[in-house]
Amino acid sequence: MKYWTRLTSLAAITFLVDCSGPSNQSFSLVEASIADIQSAVRSAKVSCHQVVAGYLERIAIYDKSSGINAIVQINPNALSRADEVDQAIQNGDTLPDLFCVPLLIKDNFDTHDMVTTGGSIALKDSLPPDDAFMVRKLREAGAIVLAKTNMAEWAFSPRETVSSSYGRTANAYDVGFVPAGSSGGTASGVAASFGVAGMGSDTGNSIRGPSSHLALFGIRSTIGLTSRDGVIPLIFDRDIAGPMARTVEDGARLFNVVAGYDPADSLTLPGKRERNYMDFLNLDGLEGKRIGVLRALVDHEDADAEIKMLFFSAVEDLATAGATIIDPFEIQGFPELSEEIQGCASFRYDVGRYFKTLDDPPLLDVNELLESGQYAPESKGSFEFFSGYPLDTSPADRDPPCPIWPNHPLRNQLLANTIAALDNFQLDALIYPTWSNPPAHIDNAEAEYRGDNNQDLAPDTGLPAVTVPMGYWENKLPAGLQFLGRPYAEGLLIELAYAYEQKTQHRRPPPGFGPVSN
């Protein structure tokens, strides 16, 4: 039986069950926040079972028919987890922070109860032995893993989201355009209200780019603050995993749960997280802040004129909200250092180590796929690029060695130069457009790939960055504003993004995904 037949049947069954509980006619899942859902469930306006069933119904009705193809697997345990929440409420039990929070999880996060393919048909039957660290923390906090989302195969592409396991994902605002990559499934699924929020990963672009293209808040944390354990790697010393949400508040709620030290991740450090990231949801958070306009990521030759106009409108909004704008702002040696910095191309080695964590790995070397042809055509160039690097030798032990974070001299130099520039101007954060161009047409994603500002500064320096909606290109396709700060300044970045979001209210849902009629 084909996957979509199974999914449609499941949603039909859950909808019949949904009819037996309290009436939910007055509660809409479209753009519902975590607080909205939890308030409605607590007050018995709707049961948690009905919330989960409602999302399943939305997926069955809209995902395939619309052409976005964001959802690839439904968690068979989602409804039973919702029933446990309803029973806990009936018993008067203390509820955890994320009770009845149905989440969409990118298909490179290990889930013990669902296969994890990493976008590759070669892993279509690969069931991990346990959850990724972040998935475990979310479940412990009460969240419900609702579904897995499509991704660019092996997270290779920042341009588009195409997997050999489940095909192509389109932009929920217009299926004629890409959602960027590689977390495009989470982005389009969250934007269309197929779940309350989601999780993605970002090696160079893949949380912030899709979030920008889908009018979401996305956060790439400082390298060392969050664990990547159980997330299929692309380049270990650049990978980050984290939330993607329709509101800054919801992103902060998830981040508050997943941030922190994990001994299973060799790059995480103890004692670096804030006590409570929810404390930074300050409506007046821009008042008195000093923000620099990083012109090197604004004045590209091919930057779209309307995106620049949206950006400078955002700069005016920041100033109106009480921020002091420093423009222009420059970092010594940037972008020359960015041009010189080279990644260690450790994919073959890193994913080989991941395979060894599986009880019954379907393969031990991804080069087998290049030989067998088990990949999407869009992935061939990446496979060929990574295939020449060794399987069993870490980058630092190669001849010549490739230094990895945090022992990479050029990356450390750019980090030092960035912090020195921030200190020199006494800045709280930098800003620039998340992408300087609108999304590419879906049938011309490679040729039209330009404007991606995510690849250079944040991954190279290990610094945190967030994106938040700043408007719509041609009043149709979303564009994002990016804030970048000092190491472990995630709380401050959340504060700035929240204050900007609340004062501008740019977020609006994509057309065509309204409430489902009962």
C-alpha cells in the first residue's frame, strides 16, 4: 500500500474518533500557538485527542492535494499520547511545559518509534534504537511527535528540498517556488498549520533559509550550546539543530527545552544556557539596543531591490522601536576571510559514524549509494564531491590535516574579528536580510539560487543567529530579517526578534490552508 493511501486512511479514522468528544467548533488550529492549544485543552474547549486528530485531518486533506508534500510519516503513537494527556488532565495531574504540543520533526532526527531516512531511500526502513537528544527532551517535556517532514537528501541542498525517499517539497505560499533547503518540509508544514511548530537542522542555511521563505521564526544556536546527538550529520563541526515556529514565543518555548549540555555531543559545553529563555519575551526589548547593519550582506550586486526595500523598512521599524542603528558596520577581513575559510567535507566520515549507532545499519559507507545510483538526481554533485574524502579518518587526522571546530585558525580569526567589531561599536547584534533574493522557481532552483546570506558568518564563527519575518516580496512570498549576536547570546536575540515581531506583526498564513469544515 502506498504511503499516501495509508496516511489518508489514518486521518479518516481519526476524524471519526474526533467526533465523539467535546465540541471543537470554536477552536481553529490555523495559526494556533502553543499557549492557544494548551489554554483550550485545559479549559475543555477541545481535547488533546481532538487537537492531534485535527492536525492529522489537515495533513490528509491539504498536504498532498496542495502539492507541497511536506509530511512523510505519521507517528502511529500520536493519538495514544494525546489520550494520555487527556487522562492526566482528568486526573488533575501536574502537566509538563509542552503538554499537548504536536510537533513536526525533520526526517534526520532519530525517533525510536518511526523510521529516520535522512531523505535517502537507502534508509527507508531504518528504525533507530532510540531518540535524538532533542526529541527525547521534547517528549520528556510533554510534546507529541506528530509526524516526520521531508528534507533535502542527506541535508545536501540549501536551494531546494528534494529527497530520494519522498520526493520534492514546495513552498506553502506558492507551490511554484522552493521552500529552500534542507528543512523545507518542516518549514512548509509548520507554515500551513500541519503542526504547532517543528524542528529542523542547519549546517549553513537549513533552519534560517526555509524559515525565511515561509515566514517563520528560526534559530541557529551557538556551536556548543545544543546537542546534535541522534541527528544524521552533514558536517559535524558546523551542524546545528533547533526549532522552527510561527511565533518567536513558540520557538523560545521549544528552545528552552532543547538547549543545554549533552555528554554524548563532544562539542557541547556545560553551564552555557540561560536559566529560562522565556524571560526574554520582552515587548520593549529593542529599547536602548545598539544594532549594526552588516553592509557586506546587504549590498550584493544581485540583491533584489524589493528585498532591500523590505530590509530598510525593517531598519526603520527597529529605530522607531527604540534601537540605535549603526550603519554601515564592517568586520575586519570579512568577506575575505569567509572566502578563504574552507569546510572539512567530513560527511562521509561523520555519517559513517552515525551508521554505527544503528542496530542493523543498511550500509556502512555512503559511497555505496553513489555506485548503486540510490539517490535523487539533484544529489549527484554532492555525492561526487564528498566521495573522495576518507571514510575512517577524521578530518584532523588527514594528511594534510583539516582543522575542525574549535581548533580552526581561520574560523577563530573571523570569530575574534566579529566580536572585536561588536565591542568597538558597543553593539548588541548585527542585522542583514536572511536571503537577499526571493525564493527560486521550483523548476529552476539551481539556476536561480542566489541571495543566501546564511552560509558565511554564523556557521564559520559558530555564533548564534535568528530569523524573523520582515514582509513579503511582491506581497506574496515571505522574506526574513536576521539578527546575529555574541556567543551564547540566544536570549538577547530572542528578545530582539520578539520585540520586532510584536511591533510589526508581519506573519500571515499562506492562502489555501484554512480551517477544515466538519
